[in-house]
Amino acid sequence: MPDSPYPTDLFAGEVALVTGAASGIGQGIALWLGRCGATVVASDLDAGRGAATVATLQAAGARAAFVPADLASAEGHAALAEAASAAFGPVAMLVHSASPPRRETQTVGGVTPADWDAMVDTNLRSGFFLARELGQRMVAAALRGRMVFVASLHAQSPRNLPHYSAAKAGQVAVVQELARYFGPAGIRVNAVAPGAVPGGGFQGDFAALAKRVPLGRVGSPEDVARTAVALLSDRCMPYVTGAFVPVDGGLVLSNWIDSASAV
């Protein structure tokens, strides 16, 4: 991991809960929070890889613990909120990155009700109720808390994965609702929107995809983590809430038409 632009005490004394921390973007954010001084509660459905994330954090000198959670279940969010708060004390930061793998067969014509429910329940339903519960606990503990939802560019554009696009679009609305509700208590809530970041079940031609990105490459969990850390920091972004921040290298601009080829 390259040198960090952030101080190692940026989140000293604060507890962060990261869902989906066993791999990909969630893991990347958890590791960056740890190196910036946060005490990290890493949560995931995959206990083996989640424990490995915690081991990496601890080896780097961070305080960390793993809490298993199934956020596709009806009460998974409530159990996680309780366990995370019991691990090291009140949670000051939430990063909601958990999401089921999405497969290219789960199109408008192929997605099943079970696929839909797991995706929407994990991303949207549990995301809202987990954030609300932790936000209420932040208020009770007089914490100026922060939250980041890992959304997607496909919250605003079709992907032919309707359950995924719908869940991410719903997350953006939830972020805005939470930001407005908890803002008077000094709690900030934002969303990052990754573009082309390998993972999540997508097995496409990333070399071809990179040619559509103005910055010339696909993204990485680290790209998203750097942005999430800034959003979570009151030193960096104390006046930002309810925002939707693309982290995509300019991929959203890929509908550009060169004047030479314009009709």
C-alpha cells in the first residue's frame, strides 16, 4: 500500500464499523481506516476472510475485531448494531459496503425473487435500519458521527442488473434522508459511487473497459478508500453531507461523442 496522504492519528480514539469488510472495497476501506488510527469493527458474512482482514489490521498495529453478520436476514442489522457497539464502545463511523455477489445472468429476464430480496435486503433495508440504529446511538452518546454508503454509478444509470441498480438508487435516497434527519445532531451521511472497480462478481474485459475511462485505467479499492476516508474525516470534509461522490476516473463521461465523428 502506498504512503498515506492522511495522518496516522486522523481517527484516533474513534470506532468504525465496516460492513462487507472481508474483501474488495469494504476491505480496502477497513484497512485505510485502521492505518489512520481508527479502531475497526470488521463485519461480513464470510467469517474466514473477515478474520483475515482483522489479522491484517492487527499486524499493522490497529485495534480491530470481527463480527459476523448476515444482512440479508430480517434482524441481521439489529444484531450487528448491538455486537459492534459492544466490541469497543460507541461506533462513531459506519461504512456500509456489504452487498451480495452480482452475476451477469441476473438480468431483467433472469433475476429471481431470491436474488432480488438478498440484494435489496442487504444493501437497502439493512443499510437503512443499521444506519438509523447507529445514528440514534451516536446522538445518545453525543458523538458527531459520520456514515458512508458504498453506492454505485448504476444508481443513476441502467446496468441490466435491475436488483443491483434499484438497491443502489435506493441507497442514494436513504443517504439523503439520513443526512437531513441526523444533520442537526452534527452527524454527516454521504455516498461514494465507484465506477469500474474489479470485484463484486463482475468478470468482464477490464482492458477494454479501461479504454472508456478518461483517466485510462479501471479503479481499485484503494481509490474508493481514499475518498471514503476524506468523507469520514471532519478535518477534510466537515461541511459535506447528503452527497453522492463518483469515484470513477471519469467513466460517467463515456457517452462522449468526438466532434470528428458527430453526425
